[in-house]
Amino acid sequence: MGDVLWTPPADVRERSRIGGYLRWLREHRGLDFADYDALWQWSVTDLAAFWRSIWDYFAVVAHTPPTATLGDTAMPGARWFPGATLNYAENVLRMPGRADDDPVVVAHSQTRPPVTLTAAELREQVRRVAAGLRRLGVVAGDRVAAYAPNVPETYVLLLATSSLGAVFSSCAPEFGTRSVVDRWQQIAPKVLVAVDGYRYGDKPVDRRAEVAAIRAALPSLTNTVHVPYLHPTGSADVPQDGLSWAELAAETDEPLTFTPVPFDHPLYVLYSSGTTGLPKPIVHGHGGILLEHLKMLALHHDLGPADRFFWFTTTGWMMWNFLVSGPAVGATIVLFDGNPGHPDLGALWRLAEETGTTYFGTSAPFLLACRKSGLVPKQIADLSALRGVGSTGAPLPAEGFTWVYDTVGTDLQLQSLSGGTDVCTGFVGGVPLLPVHAGEITCRALGAKVEARSSDGTPVLGELGELVITAPMPSMPVGFWNDPDGSRYAEAYFDVYPGVWRHGDWITINERGGCVITGRSDATLNRGGVRLGTAEFYSVVEGLDEVVDSVVVHLEDDEGGAGELLLFVVLAEGLELDDALRKKIARELRTALSPRHIPDEIHQVRAVPRTLSSKKLEVPVKKILTGTPVESAAAKGALANPESLTAFATFAQTRPTP
């Protein structure tokens, strides 16, 4: 593990934004750090000084200053910047380093022609929509919901909503009615903004029936705003009791103003995957999100006014919220709505050329799919502007790193990062000051005190452990919606180690601070005392040409035996699983991992169940295989392919008891 694939240039401190921050610390705080590790150690030990430096360095616009940086430090319940009032939208719309006529939003879609907004146009649209929301009676604390894709209207709505101190929540329009209702019934939105449909590749997807069903299930709604996205000339389709986006954004003389709110005032509600039970409604605050995203986007991703920042995401994934903070550091954001595989896997790489993208963010599964298809992006697109590639959503194995440097570019920095909806950021990722090692997340992020803990709760280095965060971060949730005593929030993250955030991943942190995440701790394979994350397993199995996708589960033996390891594979079109392929899979796993990780059984399925953000659902599969009914094992509305669960239920019912 660990071939060096990229090394920072000798003048990185002069060229990078984190270099500018280090100079500022020396000149304004009298602090001098020899290397990144020293800077990180300070950032997680003197929390108040570090986060105040972020506030001051980025010149956060506040209406009243804080009386302190960090009040109570206990988790859960740490209180940041008490006394301060500010507004997230005001700070984003400053767009430092950008002139009024500079493009700051570049949006491409498979549903309509490209749209570009300049800084002045973005502010003007936010002004009009904020005025429109006021006309609908929206005030601070009200919820505004968007059933809309990754398009400028959704972004404008987020900024307009937050400018009023109201609370935003979005669901991508590919979410089914049940999934949306499960989320929004919890927060009782006052206004719904919804598209009539969209195109996914060349396929039109009409969502008017779903919108009607969602409206009917949300009695809290006082108004619905219809966006004619699939049918742009279909204004006549706006129901009589609704209004159009054009009416919401009508001309007005009202100035653009920003409601000052406390640092921890709710900005938006994000949701856990909700694979069992109702999705957790995670509340994020204005100040915490602003500071965290300023830090990550500028100091870790090195983004500024010269950049065009892209991340392939839908509005149902927290990476959309991360992406659209880009203008806060001066970057132009590149939005895309559609099928990333249409007409082929080169679509997003060609988009990067067309938009002049300098930072290309995507998921590890997308990069691995490109690799498996034999795609060489630099042969089909001019990627000379690209200087950064981001990968998240799942661990990226070493071969994924190597593929990026072999086929995309040798001079760019690949940053694999991991975090979550819970903190709306990555707490481990990359930084311009450190080299890139194959298969390794470069570092723990500034201000994120990430540790690995053994089964007895002690910190470990160089071995697999539970990922924990032992000091508070400003972007940790304000709380969960409708959780007045904080009990659901405490149970979600602090039930194993009191006062310490347990994230639910396995991580190995090496002596140089590099990190390898090997999967969810609740889906770990443990046979004969050898513990292995599922990510490594999938890297081997899905590296075979015959295997398109896979899921592995370990059924423990209640009497202390080795249990059973079951592997389910989705094969390339036209292939059937036979003994020869079973032996090949077993041979590869024996060679790459260990004899203990050869499955007891290998079975073919048509699809692996995944969430709407493409995460594999190992735990629900395991529950089904141990007798839990499908309807109890997973919330079908949260799945991209709920029908895939049926095969596992049938398997569980027909399989002989071992």
C-alpha cells in the first residue's frame, strides 16, 4: 500500500490557499508550523484558536460578534460562537474575488440547454425569490422544501430561503413518493417547490403524479410552486391552487436583505439513508456549515476565484450542499443534471472540457466503472484545465488511484475523502501540502480529531479500529428535528463511547497520518479472528471482468463457530455463474486477502440493493437472510432498486438450514 503517485510542487506554500493561511497565521497570530502534521495537531488541540482563525482569516460577515469561540466543549452539546449572529446566504453571495459579470453558476442538463448565471444574476434571482417567499408568508424558522434536481432554481431557492432565516430541505425528483413523505412529514414544510419531471439520458420521467401525491400527504403546505422543467411550455399545467416559478421570481422593488440568525440557527435538514425506520432528520446550522465549508473548500481543495468546481451529485446527497458552498470561496460551481452514463461513461469527462472544470468531483464507484470499461478520459476530452479530482461515496482502492493517474492526468491531485451527511463534509481527505499515496486517504482534516479505537476503546495506530471523533466540530448537527431532549441524537453517535462521536466506519490510521477506510463497522467480516472491511473484499471480487457488482455478508455462529460467509454477485450480461467462475473468485480472494475469506457459498443475483445515493445495503441483506421480513429490514422508499430485496428473501426461505 502506498506508492507515491503525486508530490506537491516545491513552491506549494506560495501557490496554494493553505500556504496563504499559514503565512497569515505567522503574521497575525505569531504561529509557525513546519508541516501539515504540526498544523493539524494544533487545530485539534486548541480548538478555540483554530476555529477563530478560520472566522477571522475568511472575514466572516457577522451582524453581532461572538462573545466567545467555544462555550461548552462537551459532546453532544458543544456550543460554538455564542452571541454571534450571521447569515449563510450573505456570506456565500459575497463571492470574494468575483466581479458582477463573472459567471459563478454553470449548469448543464439533459433536460434543457445550458444555463449560466453571473454573480449579479445570481444575486438578482435570490433577491426576487426571497421576495416571493415573503409574499407567501415565509418567515424565519419556516420550512421550504424542494422536490427538484441539481439546477440553478434549486440553488437560488436554498439561498433565498436561508436569507430569510427559513429552513431548506431538498429531495431529488428520482425519490419516490413514500421516500419523500417519510422525510418531509417530519419537518412539516410550509412551501413546496417542485419540478414537473426531468430527463434521464434520453428518457423523459414525468413526476406530476408524484408531486400531487406528496402535496396530498403534507397538510402543512400553504403553497406549491411548480417549475416547468420537463415541459417548459407547460405553464398551463400549473394547478389552479399553485403558482409558477416565474410568479415566485417576479420583478419586485424589494431589496436583497439577510436576516441575522444565531450561529446554530437551522440552515437545512439533511437525512440519513433511512434503510430501516424513518430517515433521521439531521439539522445543520448556518455558522457551522459556513465555517466548515470555507475551511474544506479553500484550504483542503484549494479552490478560489480561478476555479470551476464540479461534483457529480443529486440534491438528495450531502455532496450537493457541499458543492454549492463553492461561491463562498470565490469558485464557480458547475452543476449537472442527468445520467452520467449517457450516451456513455465519457459524458462527464467531456463536460469537464466543455465547462473548463478545474476540480472534478465524483464517486469511487463511478471512477471504478470508468476503469472497468477501459475508458481513457484524456483521450476523449481535453482535461488540461483539471488540477484536482475528488472521490467519495465509498472507499477508492489502490487500482482506482492508479487508473486516475494513468488515464486522467499525472499532474493533478487526487483527493479521496470520507465524512458523511451527519457532518456535511469530509473529516478525512486530501491537502495540497502532502503527497498522494495509492489507496490511501491523505490526512485527517484540520479541526477534525479523528482516531481509530480498538474493541476495548483505546486509540490504535497502524491497525484497524472504529472511526471516532474525540473533539467537537462546528458542523456536527445542531440536532435532529423533533428531538427536544436530544436523546435520538445522542443515541445515534454517542451510545458506545460517552462523549465521543462513533461514526460507524472501520479505519486504519498509519504513522504518517494517512487513512484507509475499509467499510461500515456493522457490516464487518470477522472469521477466525481476522477482521476485514467489506471494501477490500469488493475490490477483489469486482476487479474480475465477469463481475459487475457484489454484496457479501457474514452470518455469525451463535455458538462461537466461524459462521458462514455468503457472496452474491451480479454478472456481466449473458453470463451464468458456474463452478469454474466460483473457483476463480475463490482463488482471487485467497491470493489477495486470506484463505479465511473464501466464501462458503457464492450465488448469482440480478441486482445488489443500493440506497438512492448508491451505497450498498449489506446490513438489510444480512437481516433478511437471518429471517427479518423485507418490510422490516429496509425502508423501500430509500432504495434505488427495492425490487432487488425479493431475491434475498426468496433465498432465505428456500435455503436449507445449515
